[in-house]
Amino acid sequence: MKTVVSLLVFVSFCFPALAAESIKAPHVNISWLAPEKLSRISPDTIGIKFNIDPEWHIYWKNSGDSGAPPKFNFKSGNYTVGPAQWPIPKRISVGHLVNLGYERETAFLFQIAAGDVPGANSDLNLTLDLEWLVCKEECIPGITEISLSRPLIDGDSVWATAIKKQRDHFASQTPRADESPWDLKLVEKTDEKLVVSVEVKSGSSPDLFPIDGEYVNPQSPKVENVGEETQYSFSVPAGRGSPSKLSFLGVRGDESWEQDIDLAAVVNSIASGSAISSSRSSSDNSADQASLVSLLLFAFLGGIILNLMPCVLPVLSIKFLSILKTSIAERRKESLLYLAGILTTFFILGSVFLGLRSAGAAIGWGFQLQSPYIILFLILLFWLMALNFLDVFEFGDSIMNVAGNMNSAGSFSTGVLAVFVAAPCTGPFMGTALGAAATLPAAPALGIFLSLGLGLGIPFVLVSFIPSLFKLMPKPGAWMDRLKQFLAFPLIGTVIWLMWVLGIQLGSDGWLLACTLLLLIALSFWLGKTASRVVKVVAIVVALVSIGASFMAVPKVQKSISTSAVTTTTNSSGWVKYDRAQIDQARARGQAVFVDFTAAWCITCQLNKKAVLETRAAQKVFQDNDVLVMRADWTNQDPVITKALAEFNRNSVPVYLFYGKGTSKSAEAQILPQILTISMIENLFNKKE
């Protein structure tokens, strides 16, 4: 009954029947701060006021470790509304988390300019779609529509004294537009901390709040005086890189100023900060170099292991098959072109990855497979390859088989294809190397990507260049045509798997879209076998139209599918959707937690899931030890999961975290290997703690 009542309360405030000028919702009362009559000539400032129950809070635009800020969507009308003006927040501790927000009461202000509406249409009719989250230890979301209707007059706005006094009080707490009384500059930026120096031009030193929570943690900084300046040391989350600038809110009493820090000269700033604090010894530099060498080695070994993954084996087998009938010189040339295709693709993907990271995008390795367009393209490509291997059609001399044909473009393209099909597989050694690549400077980070590519391509090169290895390959013969046909079936299996991924991303319409495309492509090849030129033209038109229509339909299908409906992995075996707050609550009561960071396009993830995590043996271990089992599904782009991965210096899946029973909230999670076994799961509970 309690659950039913809670749901009814939630629904009643998420879907109000009529918009009103004030709203009473669970733990908040919401009302306007507006004049009795609004000037149509001069802009004015109005506000949305929240009265909040004791011990509850709502959030600032940087909500901190958890939560979400209010969202304001004004509907069109005879007015224009400026951006929200946010009052000064406070730090609110909830367990070991720090949130940034408001208690008791606050108001969000907006500058409004009424339209020039002559004659009878002399009223302002304003409607706002409003969303908020109010929290204590638990959180209650709210969605409503709130309206405002006021007469428009040609003179100044007419305010009730008490309302205007409240509006002015909150307006005094919004950031001022005049020159800041402080100068901020970057002193040091490392993977663990960010040090900002404040030079006070007048008055006292401020309290600083980071405006962007993606790169700076919300906890109070360590403050110390260094000469005539004050230095603020903030902790930073791991694996985020550096944006082009950072913004801070400086607060002194009831006054505040927003100020940016340019991070374009991060390296110089770090160097100068290091000179001020202490010089690094030569042994430290040697340790850093050794660490980078180990990361490059991990990446290289991870690339070699990728060749054994089921996502890469079909392409690699096709390529080995194609070189059996070639000369030594030709074989070596093609192997180098294959390696060049791999390295080029890793360089481009790595550059895009690092570029998006530095621009502030929350992405990780495998980001390309979070795009339904890429998945649909790979479905089409592997389908065409499978049809070709089954002799449904033959490419002509000018349009050769991408994977099997021996020419420069074919070998290079096979390298490109190998990287794309390898992206879903994250094997041993790769997680640490890829996680480090997101935090290192561009040159060593790209070195890690290239080392990964070198490991992926080197076996093919070795077989081509070392005669003793090539002699182990079977001799050419009639069996090769049969093998080529057999290799079509792993490709069709890959198509089925990719269609399953697309179905998770786009729902059942994704399956229908891909199946229809493949049907029409097969039909077009069948039509193309006729002697009639007219029918062949029809076949080409059918193929081109079906491909174009399929890709154009993706946005419409995406729009019609709720993300929560297609990405959740909660099932009857007890796995729940990722929720950081639920993890904290479980740890606070001493319950063990196991977190599976996974994605439908990650084959390693799926193998671990079917072979270990969802077996009866693993489920019994989890149930017997009262473990909260949680699944973070990264099939579609999800900044929350990306942020959670970055906290453990990871940007790829799979990642498996385990919090032992009775461990404190501050204790670090144990990161398990990327290839799981039942014994690993059992050993988590056999250790003496």
C-alpha cells in the first residue's frame, strides 16, 4: 500500500491536470516572484521560488556528486526569457557524498521582455515546463507545468513590496556582472588534483565552487597561503582529461562572481607549479618512463590477444586464406599494407577519441559502436561479404572483395575492417592501457593506441615474413573454395549478433529495419543476375533506395524509442540497473556489491555473462552471500556510466567491480580481471577479511 500511494503521489505531480501559478509538491512548494502588472516597455526580472522542507534540498547547476539541477523550458508566447540566474549554492553532505544545492528556500531568476501587444491582447500569458529533484537520503523527482498571467502596461512594472523584496534578495545572490575582485590562475594540474591560485585585488579571499562538475570534484578545497596569494587545491576525478577552460564561482558573503581559467597553457602552468613546490628527481622521471613502457607493453599484448577473439577471427581467417596462393614478395607487401590499415585506423580513432575527451565529451573506447549508423553499416558490409563467399554474386575486377582480394586497397581496407570488428572486444591487458590513454598527454596516449594496433597486426606480418611460420600453413587446393564458403557462416553469425545489438539500441523496430534492408539487398542481387538491362537498373535502384531509406530512418526510430526501455538489463535473475545511490546505500548497511559494466556490442562481456555471471553456480554464490548484483549497460552512450568508469581509470568494457561485505563506504572497489571464471567469483567470498 505504501508503494502504491508513493506512485500515485509521484504520478500526480509528474502529470498535473491543469497548470497553476503555485504548486504544492512532495517536500517543496513552488511559486512565482512576479509583479502584479508587467511593463511591456522595459525588461524586468521574475523568479521561480522553491520553499523546501527541513533536511531536504534541491540542486545547483553543478549538482555535485549526485543529483540533478532543475530544468526550465518556457513555452513560446508574447515574451522572450533569458537564461536562468542561479543563486549562491552551499555544500551539502549526504553520507560521504558532497552535493551542491539549496536548503530551506531559493529562487531562480529570469529576465523577461514582454512583447508589444496592442489592443485587447494586453495580458502576458507565460507557461513553464519545470523539472526538479528534491532529496534527503532518498530522492523524489518532480515534473509540472506552472503558469503566469499578468496585465501588460506601458509604464514601469508594479510590484507588491514583499514580493519585490524577496526577488531583490535572491537577485543579490546571483553572479555580479562587474569586474571580479580576484584574479584566478592555474598553478598545477595532475591526475589527482587541480591547484588554483587566487590573487585578491580588494577585500577578502573567496570560497570557490567549480561550475563544471565533470572535471573538478565538489568537495571543499584545501586552502593555504603562499606569499601574497591563496592557493586552492581541488581533487579531480580520474580519467577525464582537460577541457580548454574551467569556470569557478567565487563567493564572498552574499556576493558572487563567475570567472574562467584558460587551460590552454596547462603544461607551462604545471611546469611552473612544479618549480614552485619541488623539482622532480631523476628517479621519479625514470619511474614515469618505466610506467609508460609497461603501458605500451600491455597495449601490445592486448592487441595480440585480440587476434584470438571471436570478433576478429573471421576477418583474420579470410586474410590468411587469401595469401596462400601468392608469391613471397606479394605476401609481404600485403601484410605491410594490412598493418598500415590497422595503424592508420587506430591513429584516427584514437585522435577522435582524445579530441572528444579534451572537448568535454563523456565517451569511452568502443564509442563508434554506440552509433546505430555504424552498427547498420557493419551489418550491411558483413552481409555482402557473406553473400560473396557463398557465390551469390562475384565482384568484378574493379570492385574487389574487401577482405579476401589481393590488392593494395583490399589489404589496407581489411586492416581498417579488423579494427572496427575488434573494437567490441576488450581483452586482458587492454583495460589498464586504454584507461591510461584518456589521462596521458596526446603523444603517449596515441602511442598506446598504435601499440595496440601493432599487436593486432603483427601475427599476420610474422607469418608473411618468416618462412618457417608460413610453412605451417596448409597448401593451396580445391579445399580453399569450400573453406571460403564455410567462412560465410561466421560472417552471418556476426550479422545476427550485430542485429541483436541494433535491436537493443533501437528496439524491435531496429530488427525490422535491418532485416528489411538485408532482404532488399539480397533481392537486388537476385534481380541483377538477369540478362535484361532494365531489370539490372531496377536492381541497382532497389539497392540504393533501400540503403538510403534505412539510414534515413534511424533518427526517426531513435526518437520513438525511450532510452530506458532499450538499455535496461534488469532481469529475473536479480540483476538491477546501475544506480550509484543504491550502491552507497548497500555499502552503508554492510552489503556486498558486484557491478558488471557491459555492452551488447562487447563480445567479451557477453561471453563472461553466459559462461559465468548468469550461470546457476554464480547466481547461487551471489544469493548465498547476499550480494547486490548491478549491471551498468553501456550499449548506448550514457555519460553517467562513462563517468563511473572514469572514476576507476577505465574507458572501455568489460569492467567488474566488487565491494566486499562490511567494507566502509570509503573503501576502494576490487577490480576483477576482464576474463572471468566461476572460481574467481567463489574466491571473492572465500578470502578472510
